[in-house]
Amino acid sequence: MNSPLRDAVDGATICAISTAPGAGGIAVVRISGNDALGLGSKVFSKSLDTIADRSVAFGRFRDAEGTVLDEGLALILRGPGSYTGEDTVEFNIHGSQFIQREVMRALIEAGCRQAGPGEFTQRAFLNGRLDLTQAEAVADLIAAEHAGAHRLALDQLRGGFAREINALREALIGFAGLLELELDFAEEDVEFADRERFDALLADLLSRVGRLADSFATGNAMKEGIPVAIVGAPNRGKSTLLNALLGDDRAIVSDIPGTTRDTVEDACTLDGLRFRFIDTAGLRDTDDVVEAEGIRRALAKASSASTVLLLLDASTDAQEDVQARIDALDLTPDAHVIVVWNKCDLAPAPTGAVDVPTLSLSASTGSGLDELRQALLDQHRADDQGHQLVVTNLRHFEALTSAKTALQAVREGLGNGIPGDLVAVDARQALHHLGEITGAVHAEDILGHIFSHFCIGK
Ligand SMILES: Nc1nc2c(ncn2[C@@H]2O[C@H](COP(=O)(O)OP(=O)(O)O)[C@@H](O)[C@H]2O)c(=O)[nH]1
Ligand SMILES: [Mg+2]
């Protein structure tokens, strides 16, 4: 690979503790680099060169003075078939913090360098073992705390997203080739490329790039938690519902209207899907500037939420007002709203037709909560159907958006008869942005930024 970063790899053999910090039954110390077997042998009782690839040897660990530190296993993974693409040794040692420190000290004295965050994965990328989206998926996989985030990271690690980006790049390279062919013969006034085919190709590229960019809203919500805003007039039980859903006293509940002034949010996982519930200030006319700001935030949260729960009080609110209250939220037509009649322990929910899903429950007794959870799950399972590629990473989303803008410029340029060489500049720009996603083109500072967020030892 012709990358400037290649030179940044100092040729050192690196080592790090790959297991979590602290004491444990076993700790794994990983060594990677040209001299991993040689340097590793200096602290191990057997010569690692003599051990077959992908096999394990038992032996003693010693420092330079010959002090025995521990006994354990050495796993040999020779390059280029290892994770990093380089010769790699993994020592399984006893997980006392003292032994971990001592084995690291012995390795560094033997000539290894302590690895920086993500340096093993960075080497895997630079050695062509992973593309950048897969390297990022490794970090996401390590950070995943629920089934939804885990599945997204695993899909990305398997390379489906990178394959789609590469397919888009190839189509675009073909397109740019045709465009440049036309340029070469421009003086002869021959139009080689068929305009209609050009346009069809561009339309296809634009819709695929656009679909991926649009999937970020869903992908991000699945990773960070699907935002569900709880809104309504004061005293409808919004804070009580938040606490009931979270199973925790997160928000202050009181019968004094206007108690919740700012938004309060927290996430919980329902059946493998992560939801972020947002309690908001009660909606009413007010002269209090702080409360008014709370209400402004409540409406903003509602408009950016995936689902809005509009809370009403079954014992005081009237069915006739429901539509007006929904309208007052001023949401987009495709927003998901669920009307929730609360306090059904006091009075039955009024009936009557509104064109929105409606549930009744009691936040304080908990009856009807399971139905609400099920409704949320059904709604988002339906959104998530088809197992399509979804973008979960802000960096990818930004690059896709830039690629889309460049492709739109190409399309407009061609439509307006702008000279081919100018159009080709935009086409190359789109290609550049797509290449940034997989790392086919990359700037050193971007890589530094990505890998600095990894743990040491990965
Ligand atoms: N009986 C009954 N009271 C409730 C229920 N939910 C909330 N409340 C009460 O209604 C009042 C207002 O609740 P709160 O959650 O602070 O409402 P918010 O202003 O919408 O956040 C409190 O006194 C709660 O105890 C319910 O399901 N049944
Ligand atoms: Mg409240």
C-alpha cells in the first residue's frame, strides 16, 4: 500500500496487555512485529522459532537476570496470516497485576516497545488485513453493550458495508473512465459516451449513496439507543412513566405542575433493542423563562425522537382534545406518535377515534407497561426489517453526504452541458469521499484520530 502512514510504522516489535486492566485468572500479553518470535524467546524458556505456526507451547517466563516470573502458554501466529499480518505471539500468563507488569517489563527490556491504543489494529489495516470500516467495527464490537450494537458491529466487521462502498467506487471509476475517454477526443467533437447511459448510471449511484446516508438515522439510533420522547401537559405522569420504564427513580415525581424543567434521559434495553427514554418539561403556556426554555427543549426532543409518547390523564383529559394536542407538537407527517392514556387506575381511558396508535396504562401501578414495551419493540422491529446495510458511524455518514453532493454536482453539470473536464473534477471528488470510508485514501490525522479511541492491546 502506498500510504504515507506506512512510514509511520517504526518497524518496532510492539507488546501490550490485551486483557482488561486489573487482576484476573489469566492475562494475555500480545507481541507483534518482525522480531516477535526472537524477542518473545528472550523471556520464554523455549525458542519460539522452533514452535509450529498456530500452535501452543508450555514454558516458563523469565526476565533478563533469569528470575522466573511465571509459567504459562505461548501461542504462535506467524505473519501474514495473523490479525496484524505480522509475526505474533500471545502469552497466556497468570493474571496477577504483578506478573503482568513484570512480564511487560521483561519484554520491554528485551527490546519490545509498549503498543499505543489500537496499534495492533492499525497495523492490521496498514498491512491490508482489514479495511478502515472493519477496523472501526472492531472498536464498536468491543464497546457494544447490547444485542443491537453488537449485531451492527459484527455485520460491519464481516465486510458487507465495505463491499458495497467498493462496488460503488468501481462503478464510479467506470463512469469517470468513460468521461475522461470523451475528454481525450473532445477536439474531434465526438461524443463517445452515451448520455442516457451516463445518466442512468449516475441515478443508480446517487440512490445507493443516498440510501446509505439515510440509513444513518436508523443505524445511529440502534447503536446509541432509539430516542423515545415522553411529552404532554404537566402532571400527566411523564416522570412517573420514565421511572417505571427504567425501573429506577431517575426523574423527580410530584403533584406540583412544572416540576420537570429540563429533559432527563436514560437508556435501557428491551429484548435486545436499546431505547433512550427522554422525560420532558410539561407543555403549557408559561411566563417563567426557565420553564419556557424547558418547553422549547421538550418540543425539540419530540421532533428529533424516533417515537413520541403523548401522555394524557384518563381521569381529567378529554378525547376531543387529543388531535389538537398532537397537532401542537408540530411533528413531521411520518413521525411515530403513540397516544398514552395514563392513570387508568383512576378512570378508564376515554374512547373515540384518532388516527394514531393508542394505549392505556397506569405508570404508578405498572399495569399496561408491557403492552407499551411491546408496541415500541414492534414498531422498531418493523423499521429494522430486511437486514439491510445500515451506517452507524458519523465519519461514514459525513463522507457519504459529501460523496452525494459531489455526485449531484456531476449530474447537474452534465445536464447543463458543463465541459467534461469540470464534471470529471466532481466525479473524482465523489470517488475520494467514498475511498475515505474504507481507507483506500486516507489522511494521517484521520487515522490517528480513529485509532486513538481504541483500547491498548487491540
Ligand atoms: N393514580 C395515579 N397517579 C399517577 C400516575 N402516574 C403519575 N401519577 C401521579 O401524578 C402526579 C404527577 O406525576 P409526574 O410523573 O410528576 O407528572 P409529570 O408532570 O407529567 O412528569 C404525581 O403525583 C404522580 O404520583 C398513575 O398512573 N396513577
Ligand atoms: Mg415531570
